[in-house]
Amino acid sequence: MRRLVVKVLKNETILVVASVLALVSCFIVPPDREYAGYIHASTISQLICLMIVVCGFQRIGVFRIIGSRLLEHVGSLRGLVVTLVALTYFSAMLITNDVALVTFVPFAVAVLLMADMGERTVLVVTLMTIGANVGSMLTPIGNAHNLYLKALTGMPAGEMMGIMAPYSVCAVVLLLIVIYFAFPKLPVSELNNLETGVLAPERSKHQPDEIRITGYGAGYGGWRTVVYALLFVVCLLAVSDFIPLWVMCVVVVATFLFTDRRVFRYVDWGLPLTFCMFFIFIGNMKRVPEFYQLAQSLVSGHPLEVAVVSSQVISKVPTTLLLSGFCDQWRPLIIGTNLGGMGTLIASMASLISYKNVVRQYPDRKGRYLGVYTAVNVLFLIVLVGLSWIIE
């Protein structure tokens, strides 16, 4: 029992904190009929359906197959790094930064070992993590908090992308500059048998990635790949308000009950539950006049800067949920919460995925990774916040 409690506290820290805050707020504002309006149902339904579809893709190994095919044509160290960073940058726009890093960081660690470039792992993974964070901030479905802000504000997807486009593009330019100067155009060892060595290694050998081998085999989804692609389109149509949310929910759930029921066990249910706990806490505290006025006065003056600073301490998703309850300046809040994903290791909880994968393979590089990660992220954060002061 003690081990279970420790495991929950370690793996679901934000959920535990959010639950405690929600519980305490219930004593301040006793449950009544207004509680029914706290939960943002559209955000939760969109989030869950997208998570289910993306998890389905993961279970058939589609993303790693794409990565292995792209790397077959790479011949230099610089080209290898550019490809790995591009994988997280572009994939994060569609499958979220968390999934991009879960998929491609273990993949990259294994690829670098195969290419005899293990000493480059720390910087490469740092750049891949930045790539995922700045790629995901471009689209409403790239980040859970963007999905929430879009649903909350009713802002068209194109408008939200237009707000973040200058920062995402600027970050790409910075990434390419760093890669150009940090990685010479040296030839790399030929990468053979990527799909068997990295995608789905033999069970009897060391497995360099976290892929789940399902009953029908990783990478051999067949017709499932087409079905999941169509489901993803359905989710995009629902997020863009072209079809009702209930249609998306019915289609996605019914399809996976037929194609892969086990997918429901692998979805991270802690994330939507965390949203619900924060919704309860914020809903209650908005009904306390003294707290509401204090919070509004703190946020309204400089929402962008407050969002960036808050994200460094409690990460960007809780920051978004908290600040959105006391601020209606949506443009600076969108920019601040997205840029706030850079900086400290916990600014974006997805960044912990990269850290854990690196230290698992290289336990002696914890300090080095934290130093390199923080330095590079702070540099990017300073440049992008400076750009926001110019634009805004």
C-alpha cells in the first residue's frame, strides 16, 4: 500500500495537488447546483478522444516507422540531428509534445547508439525537447492547454495559429543555427535494420525503447492505420467545429471497442482528471470575492509575464487553468503559457519524459543534462519573450 501511494504521488503529482485544492475549495464553497457548470465538457471530450486515437497510433508503431524510414536517407551527423529534431517539431503539432517525446526520444537514444554518437545524446535530446515544445505551441491540438483555451475562447484555429506562428518560426531558426554550429557535417555509420533494431527489438535483447508490443504486432497495423487516420480527421473536424462533439465521441469510442479495446487501459486518464480538479477549484474560488479580486489584480497587469514566470514553477497546464479563471486578455495569455513551456525542467511536464529517458540510459549524466537543458532553454525563452515585447 505504501509503495502504491508513493508511486501515485511520484507519477501524478499535479493531479494530487489539484485534487487537494479542489477538496479544500469545496469546504470554502459547499457543493450546490452551480458545480454542474464548472467542468468544461467540450475540452474534456476533445482531449480524451484525441488521446485515444493517438494512443491507438502508438500501439501499432506508426510513428517510429515514419522515423526509421526518414533516417534511411541520412548520411551526416548534422542531417541526423536535423531529422530527429524535425520529427518532434512536426509530430508535436498533431500528436502533442508529450506523445512526440515519448515516441521519438527513446528512438533517438537508440539511433545515436547505433551511429556511435552516444556522447551527443544530451544536446540532441535537449534540442528535440525544445522542438516538441515550440512545435506543439503552434496548433490548438499540440498542447492540452491550447485545446482548452480554444474551447474556452471560441477562437478559430487559424487565429490561434496566427498568434503563435512568429514564435514557432523564430524558434525553428534558432534550432537550425544551434545545430549548424554544434554539429559538424561528419559522416555517420550506416543505419541498417532500424525497424528491427529500434522499432521492435527482440525480447531476449536489450530494448532501447518503450514500445508496447501488442497482440497484432508493432508496426503491422494494416487496415488499423487507415481507420485511425480517419478517426484523427474526425477529431480535427470536431475541434474545428465542423461536426458536433457528440458525433466525435460516439465514433471514436465505438470504433476502438471494435479495433483495440486495450487502448483504453493505456490512455493517460490522469490528465483529463487533473483538468476536472482544477475546474472545480477555479470555479469555487471565483465565487470568493476577496480571492477573485486579488487574483485578477495580480494577473491583469502583465498576463504574459505572469504566465511565463508561473509556468517555471508549476508548469504551463496548471498555469493556464489557474490564470484563465481570472484573466480575459486571451492573446497575451496564449503567448505567455506557450512560451512558458521553456526554461526550467518542470515548465513543461513533457520535458520530464526526455530527462527520464536520458538518465535511464546514462545515469552519470544527470547533472550534465540539467545544465545543458536549462542553459539552452533559458536562451530560447529570453529570445522569444524579447520577440513578444517587440510584436505585442
